[in-house]
Amino acid sequence: MTTLERRHIFISHHHKDDSLVDKFTSLLGGKGIDVRNSSIRAKPANQERLDKGLVKDSVIQRILRMKISWASTVVVLIGEKTHSRPWVNWEIDQANAQGKRIIGVYEQGGTNYEIPTSLENYASNIRAWNAAGIIKALDGENSFENPDGTLRSPVHAPANSEC
């Protein structure tokens, strides 16, 4: 029997990309990584309350701070509209404030997707959709890639590159 290596990760994503979270955990699971995801994935009834503004931002922020604190690493899934989501940038800013390792991962096939501003400012890594590269990033290797896996320059010098 093979033992999976467990990782506690907060997966920041646009809520419409929930299926991408499943693909991400399956990608790593196929390589022996058991992802314990602490991000919010609202059930339909709760999502409706969020969409109608029935939950105060301060409540959401408190919950997110706790969930980010629990994780050793924050992974930002870069989809088509991720860059335009204020909560994604807030989560990245909070992860940086907590000294978390922050890894951006482009959605598979997402060749023209913009990177959230906070991710450009604070990422330790930005990776293509490749399990081996993502695992290296989780293990502490710093590299910045384009969606196709070719190397790119970081926009900043990561302050939280070692955990």
C-alpha cells in the first residue's frame, strides 16, 4: 500500500472555477500528494447568501484569515477571470502578511490569462499546469514560468521564498 504525502494548502480561486480545484487536487493526487484544501467552497445555498451580500465582509475576512493560517502554502489557480476577483487579491495579500509561501498555477490551456496584481507582487513561484513542477514549487524550489512552461522573469524578488 502506498502512503500519500499530505500537504495543507489554501487554494485561492474564482468561485466559478471550483471544478479547477478538483482537477488540481486530482493532478497532484496522481503523483502521490494528498492535498488538504482549506479554501472556501460554498454550497449553493451559502453561495446564494454570499452573492446577495447577506454575509458581512468582516465575517468572510475572519474565516479566510483562519483558513489561510492553517495552510502551509497558498496556491492561486490562474483562470480566465482570476485577475479580476477582489477576494483573490485579498487572499494573496493576507497570505503574504502571514508569511505564507505563495504559488501561482496557470489553468491547463490558459495561455492568455492575466495574473492577479498581488500574485505578481508576492509570488514565490508561478508555474505551468505540470504536476512535477508544482510539486517542486511546494517543496521550495523557486521558478517563474509562462503558461507553456517556458521560463519567465519574476516581477519582484520574493520576500517569502523560504518557509
